[in-house]
Amino acid sequence: MKIKVGVIFGGTTVEHEVSIISAVQAMNHLNKEKYEIFPIYIAKDRTWYTGKMLMDIDMYRDFETLKRYAKKVVLYNKNGAFRLQSLGLFRTIIADLDIILPVVHGNNMEDGTIQGYLEMVGIPYVGSNVLGSSLGQDKVIMKQIFENLDLPVVPYFWFFDNEYYQDKNEIIKKCKKLGFPLIIKPATLGSSVGITYVKNDIDLEKAIEEAINYDIKIVAEKAVENLIEVNCSVLGNYQNQQASVLEEVMGTDEFLTYQDKYLGGKTKGTKGSKGMVSTNRIIPARLDERMTEKVKNYAKEAFKALNLSGVCRIDFLIDGKSNKIYINEPNTIPGSLSFYLWEATNKPYEQLLDEMITLAIKQYKVKHQKTYSFDTNILSNFSGTKGKLK
């Protein structure tokens, strides 16, 4: 009997379309002999849809046409069965799902939001739990954790949007104290959305206000000069971690932009809609063996520090002159699930997905061996009128 996998993607996030690309890639590489796939697309208006046509990337060229043919659905738990049910006058059970594969990116989805819902439903799911997902999304808290464990991060300063509006001059002063050039970015977004490379005073205020368009919490970082950007994917959980081959990413600007990652960059003839696969990169990264091992070890330490699970990608910044390595950020559900890094590590995408699902099932079983609630009802002896136990 096939394992019934619900693949959740989309959602209320600026990385909505990126999530679609990554999810379609994953669905097309799941082993059809072993898994029965049920796409679960969350539209920008929060409506959930399913239908086999959602596995075709061309369906998303016109969202309104897609919605007319796909079925509106809801996922719920009934007596231990995780049901995907259609909505409307004649409701039908589409499937009793066994596990969920979330392929979502950005805040409102990847940040623990969808994981919290799946925890409430009780269904097994692939990837990091609520806490790990939340920590991995917040660039301020993750830096604070890394600092506490003596893991290297660039000098930075952070603030809330209201603090900027209350005392703009003080915030600008603290940013400038880091020294130009700076990177200004929203604290909880990914895919390089809202990020600006700032070289002088003139552009600083504009960069901050651009970031505030996307988030209430803003991060200012000292930009790494002589920059080499490398990424390492990690697969595993708190017990075991595998590190992939490293990639060296080649942006067309001072840092790897959204344009570079998902719209094919500025290279003539490069097609979009390929997710992170379209990024210009060198695999393996042009680092010597000692530096490569150092990056891999930092990647596994960061993965474990944030209690991540499944597959993630840890991004690094290296000063090519001093050879100093900095952890930039983790991606708890990376674009394209970093399958290209595992293929370069001799692990085909189909095998990667299989290992991710197997790991999630094992973790679900381990979790349910722990005690999270008691059968005893202490309220049976509670006096509501007196507000105390009898």
C-alpha cells in the first residue's frame, strides 16, 4: 500500500510563487511507486485547494482558472484519521493522509505557522518543528543563539520599526557606527526580499524604509567585503547530521538577490521559474579542504543549535582576504529543497525526499513515546464556585 503524502505549499507570504516552484519540483520527484501524492495549495486568500492539476507548473499562470478546476479542501483529524475533505454542499473525503510534506517559504508559513497547525491536527510532517522553524526564520534570535554558542556572525544591530519612527537619528547613528558598507534587511523574510546593500548615508534611510515595508523588526549588518558566498545543506535531526557538498553562489550584485535566485538573474538567455536551480553557482565551492570542512562543521553545529530537522540550507559569508567565515542564516525549508546540492553529493532527489519522509515518520514515533499530557482530569475535583480544588 502506498504512503499518502499531502504536499502543502503557497500561503500568505511574499515567497508564495517561490514555494509553488519548489513544491512542483518536489512532487515531480517523489517516487510514484511508493507514494500517492495529494497537492495542497494554499492560495493568497488562505483558501486550501487540491487536485492533480496542481502538480503542473503551467496551471499557475492564471490563478483564477486554477481555482475553478481545483477543489476547496480542509484538513482535520477524525478519530486518528487525518482527513483531506472537500468543501461545499456535497462534501467528500478525498483521502486519509499519512504524512504532510510542507514546501513553504517565508514568514506566515515557514516560520512555524503551518507547523503549529499540523501539530494541532496531530499529523506527522516532514521538517523542523514549531520552535526550530521559528528560530530559523528570525534573523535576530538566531544570531543571539549563535553568539551564545560562539558561532561566528557578522557585527550587527537590530531595531523595531516604531523605534525608527520615534528617533530616526539615533537608529541611523547606530547603523553608521557599524561602518559602511551595510546590509539592511527585514528580520523574518527570506529569498533576499527587502534587502539593500548600502554604501553611504544617502541610501541608508531609503534602505531602512524599504525593509520596514516587509517587517516590524529590521537588521543592520556590517557587509562582508571581498565576499564569497557559500551554502551547505544539512540533512538529519538532533541526533545525526549529514552535510552536503558546498556551493559557491555567484550573484550579479553585491549579494545574491531575489532576481538572481528566482528570476534567472541578469544573464542573457537564462529562463526563470526554476527556483534555486536557476542561480549561477559553482559546485563544489572553490575552497581548500580545510576551509570546506570548517564550513561543514559550522553548518552542522548551527543546524543542531536551532534544533532543526529534515533538510535545510545554511548560508555563509566568507571574507576572501582574511578567510574569516560567518554564518549568515539557515533556510529551514530551502528553495528547491537544496536537491541540487545532494545530487552533487551522490544522493538523487528521489532518495533525498525518501530519506526526509522516513526521518519524519521515525521522529513522529519517538515523539509519541514521550509524555505530553495526562489522562487524569484534575478538574473533576474542582469547585467552580469557590475557585479551588476540593
